[in-house]
Amino acid sequence: MKTIIVTGASGFIGRYFLDNLKEDYLIYAIARRSRMEANVPYHHNIKWIQGDISNKISMYEIGDYITNSGGADYIIHLAAFYDFSYDDNPEYFRSNILGTENVLELGKQTGIKCFIFSSSIAGCKFMAQPRIVDETTPLDADFAYARSKKAGEELLKKYSVFFKCCSVRCAAVFSDWCEYAPLYKFLDTWLSKSFDSKIIAGRGKSAIAYIHINDLLSITQKIMTKCDVLPDFNIFMASPNGSTSHLELFQISTQYYFGKTVKPFLLPKKLALPGLLTKIFLSKIHCYFDEPFEKIWMVNYIDLVLNSNSSQTQRILDWKPTSRNVVNRRLLFLIEKMKNHRDEWALKNEAALKKVARRANILIYEALMSSKDANMQMITNKIRFSKDKLFKRYQLLNDEDFHCYTSTLYHLLMATIRSNDRNLILDYIDDIAIRRFAEGFLPEEVCATLQTYKDVIIEELLKNRDLMHFNIQIYDNIGLTLQLAQDEVEDMYGKLIIKMPIDKISESDLVPDCEELKRMIRQLSAFYQIAPDTKIERKKII
């Protein structure tokens, strides 16, 4: 079975790729979010790795893990940052450029033969006179996302001496649930009863190309199939020929939805900016008006056109978009979803709108990692040298056992925060509680240790300037998590007392080996992956 590494696995495109490739490939799915957060079902061929591609150390650890598991054949690099603010967010460099370089290094480390990079035809300039872009057109648009994709292609050329590199410039990707933010907002407005439902900016000539997610999947599979015969560096166009204008979309969608032709009101371009500023103003002073999706910079794109020509790609790969997936024809399927599954429609599309540059849990995790030694020293001092009788048994432990316990607990907390999955700490805390129970510790003693962790870590994180706006998230991730752990300890002790005398439990095979437990949890905190998916599987590994 061939092996694929997929970055950005928790995103819209990534989830579709996993679902369609999982039966035929072994997949290492890399994402910032945990599998649970991304709502990706367990599958035996998907190994979920939670990691940040911009973190070089973390990516090396991931590469080491994949290499030791047999390496990989392909990388499909989907992870990238983009939002509609048009600001020069530092995340464009961190994720899109530095992150891409780290993923290319991952390719060298894991011995891949083909690297597939997700780019965009939107990196090319839009023109008032219809511009035809093809594989030879430079990525010459001057905004942060376009510049980051251009830098990505330059990196691909550099690394193409190690493995085949293919940049796939995608048209606007949509699914039968839409999941492409601008198109979703168009449909949501045009098919509503709002005052602006018939308004189209300019002459309605604004136009781009759209590609269905299934066609993007098929071109990616073609590239993997033909990898051996392709040149070292390639640029492909994942797009139909031509483009579709706003006016066309309006006419088709309203005809399907209302069953009759709706005449739009074409708002002259010179009135578009005052109109948008009015909508923004109303959203700020009255809760009835939502903040508009449209941004001021979008006014500059009114009536600009970007036509694509993917003839060369179609010829080389023996591929072309499926006629039934062309957006003009597929709108019927989208509108049926919108009509008959409105809640799910809104849920999927609103989720696609939310772009988080850096997640609070990842920032907290990185702070815990960087201050681990200092935090552990403070926790050790508070327990080892305390006059509180609750810590007496811990003070009697030899240095090796004490360090094993405290280090294990710290890494367990990091893994839980990184994964955003409190079930992780609740499952492993059972093993820790069993061991403490077998050694004669009282639940009050174990809970006092957890409270010490909570007090020390929260106090130190609140001093961190990088986290000055995340007080609530700190209390949620640390305070609530460790409070739940204390409750779990008390529950476990109650069950153990009922089921098994304390003098017998130390002889049970349920008592986990501390060093092995520590190794498992350190791996989880390095990158949270799917292998120990259930407690039964985890017990077997331990």
C-alpha cells in the first residue's frame, strides 16, 4: 500500500481527500487540530498527527516517526493560511513560506518521490480586460497570500533535485455543500429576503473559474499515478477553461431556487464603496445588521476577470474536469442541499468562514514546552520541601520515581492541551491513580499534587506577555482540565476500594509501568496521533 502525507488534513479540502483516499493508501494526516476537533472519523489507514508545520523541531519529530514507520511515497501539501482581511498577516510567512519549507524538508526526511503543492490561480493579477492565465502565467498579484504562493513555487524548484515537485494552481474549490466562502455568501444573500438580495456590484462581470472538489481529487490522483514520467518540476492548472461571472451565478441560482427569472439591480461601481461603508456602519451601530462579508479591498475587483486555460495540464495528465461538476450545472445540487438541509448547510459553511491564525491551545502548549524545566523545578520544590503532610509520601519517593511521576503528569497535561481533548488526561489519569493507589497514597494526596500543578502553571502563564489576552483560555485549558483530573482521581479511588483491596492491587497486571507510561505520554505531547485511539488499544501498547 502506498503512503501519503497530507498536511492541512483538518481543512475543507483535506477532509475530502482523507475520505476518498483512505481505502487505497496509508495516510499520515497532519493538522493543527486534533482528529476530534476536526470531526474526522477513525479509520485504520489514517494515522492522525497533530502538529504545526511552521515548528521545525516538531516537524523533525514527525518525520522521525514516519521514517521509522516505513517512510512515505507522496506529500499532498494543503496547509496554508488565508483570510479575507487582505492584511499582511505574519502568518503568511510563518505558515505558507516557512511551513512549506519545513514540509519539503519532511519530504527529504521521509524519502518521498513526489511533492504536490496546493497553489491558486488567484495569485495571478485580475484584469479589466479579460486575462487568460495558464501554466506559464507568473504569480504576479501583489498581496500577501499571492506572494506566499509564489515563494512556495520557488521553494519547490529548489527541492525538485531531491524528488518530483508539482504546483497545482487551483480555481475556486467548492463542494456540493458549497464550502467556498464567497460563493456561500452570494447564495445566502441572493436567495434571501434581505434588502440587498437583488444587488450585484458593477455590471456583474466579475468572474473567476470554479472547480469541484471531486475534480481536484481526480487531478491529484492523476499526478500521483504519472509521477514517475513527469519532469522534476511542474505547474498544473486545476481548473476548467474559462470563468463564471457573478451575473451568471445570480441568474442560474435564482432560477433554480425561485423557479423563475429574477432581474438583478446592477449597482454602479462608483456607488459600491459608499454602499459598503454604509453596511459596515449599520453593522456597528445596530445589532439587526450583521457585519458584511465584503471587504473594502474587494471594491477594486469589481468587473475584473480572470479566465483560465488548463489545456496543457489536461493534455499532459490526460485529465479534464467532469462536465456534470461545472459550477453552472452543479448549482442545482448546492441549492437542493441549501433547501433541504439548511442547518447542516449553514454549519459547514460558517465553519469554513472561520480562520484562526494561531489557536490559543497551541500557544499555551508552546509556552508550557518552552518553560518546562523552570515549571518542573518550581513544582518539585513545592512538593519536595513542603511541610504539608499531604506531600509526605511523595517526599519519601526516590528521586527517579518522583521525577518519572512529575514529568509524566506534565507531558500528559501538554498532550491534553495540544489535542484539545480532555478525555486524554482522564484516561491516563486512571493509570496514574491505580499506581498511586497500589503504593498506598490517599486520594487527597494525589489531588493536592494536581492542585500544585494548577497553581504553579497558571501563575507562570499569566506572566507571559505573549498570552496576555488569553486569561480565560488559560483558566479553561489548565484550571478546568486539572479540576476534572482531580474529580477523576476521586472517582477512580472510589471504584478501586469497592472492587479490590489495596494489598491485592499491587499484584494486578493493571498497574502500569511508570517508565513505559512516561514514554507513551511524552510521544503524545510531542505530537498527538491516532495510534492509541481507544483505551483498550492503549492498554495493549502500554
